[in-house]
Amino acid sequence: MHPGIILLDEPTSQLDRKGKENLCSVLIGLKRQGISIIIAEHNIEPFVGLVDRYFLMDDGRMKAVLDTPPDQYRCAKHSSSREESRQSGTRGGTPVIDASELCFCYSGNGTGLHDLSLEVAPGELVHIYGENGCGKSTLLKILAGALQPDSGNLRILEKNSIAAGGLIGTVALLFQNPQRQLFEDSVYDEVGFTLKRLGLQQNEIDARVKSALSACETSHLAERLPLTLSFGEQHRVALASIIAPDPRILLLDEPFAGLDPEQRLRLLHILSSLRDSRGTSIIIASHDPLPDPEWADRIIPMEDGKFISKLNGHL
């Protein structure tokens, strides 16, 4: 099979830095062989040295053709909120997460976590940063109670024993792929699902669904089928569904996947508002740097199941 044209749809959305570099190296080799390549992508940064022409699309139409990269589609660093509106995480209170020497091993696949320790304060914003396979998702699943560590000590919201399902409504995990947690027939029912499981009255459910949809800028989607929405809209609906119970801890696994630069900043703005209005502690785990490097109170690099250094604060 020797195609003359290759079409790529969002090829970097799930790739870390090394994966993007490897992909571009392969594409450059294919281009030198005379193969034409069309890339549909919201983040053009990895392809700046490869692309000859940029066709900008909006609302189903080509709105411009450029020979140079359009700045609005490059994942440059911006601010997600006004500096004067920022608030620091509450320091000195009882940690909402207190983990020490956590270990977890996948059968036949080496160590997932190795002697990992972490404290998170009430209202703190934390970014865990590392390449694919370093253990970020495993850590979030353990903090959410979806996995049990093989050893170590874990205390979540002053609870020592965390059974599966024991943190519903108080700790919420946003999956990397929102489609994995969207299953109801309407956005409204999706956001209200956990509230019904918690046994809330219908008037309380209605009020919380309305508030969560408004906070995530998805009120206009209330009657839509979740799986018919765009990837960015699905992300915001999934986020609305996990904030509706008003959890004290939010865990977000690769929340920038599939989002363009503007959507990434919008997501950080929503999360900042949640922290400021509700005191929510938030952990983002991603292989991409934050689009707003000032958003987090702490940035913690991770590699091979360990935290490798400390930035913007202390563990």
C-alpha cells in the first residue's frame, strides 16, 4: 500500500511531547517521499516546521488561507483569569489529601507507583506533569478510590479506609476521554445522574443541574444527546456532571485532550471559578504544559511512577 495522500484527524490529541516529536519526524520523511499530507488539527504548534499552507475553517467554511502559522491556533501561554482575581489555596488547614509512600504494581507490567507521597491543601490547585505512562492516571484513580494501592498510607478527607464508591459526591474524577462517562439520553439527565444516586429531592436536583450547567457554559445544551456534541462540549458536560454534587476534590485526567487553545483557557477559567466560589481542591494531570503557567499553586513533575522534583511550592 503506497498512498499518494495521507489524511490525519487531530493526530496529536493523545500524544505527549516525545510522541509529537516522533510523529513529526515520520511525517517529514513521508513528505520528502512526495506524499501529500492533510492535517486537521486545533494545535498547529508541533507542525510549524512541516506545513506549507494553513487553511482556517470556521462554521463549516474556509475563512482564510495563509502561508504562515496563525497565532490564535498555537498553544502559546496565556492567562486564564485576571491576576487580581486570583486566590491562593488555603494553606495550613487539614489536608484534603494525605498520601505517603504509595506503591502500586500492574501485574506483569512493572511498577505503576513507587513510594509516592503527596499532600493537598483545601482549595489548592495542583498540576501533575509528565509523559504518557509515567503513572499520572494510576495516581488519580487511587485518589478517587477506583484502585487500591498495594502499600502505603492514604487519607482522603480524613478517611483512612476508602472503598470503591465510598467517595461519591465528595471526590470526582474526570476521565481523559469524556465519552467514557457519558451515557444518558440528554445532557440534563447526565448532569443529574449522580444527584439521583445520592437520593436528593427533585427540586434540589434541578437547582444543582442548572448551576453546574451554567458554571460550565453548557446551559444551552441541556436537551441535547451528549454523544452528538463536539469533543470540547462533551468535556464541559462531563465536568458539569462531576461538579453538580459539589465535590471537595476534583481530579482531571488529561483534560486538555481534543481542546483548542481557547477552550483550554476556558476550562482553566471554569476551574478557577470553582475554587474561588466553592473552595474546591483541584488536581490536573497532563502531558501538556498548562496554557496558563500561573494557574497552579504547585506544578509537580512525574516520571516512572515518582515525583522527580518540586516546583512552585513544596510537597
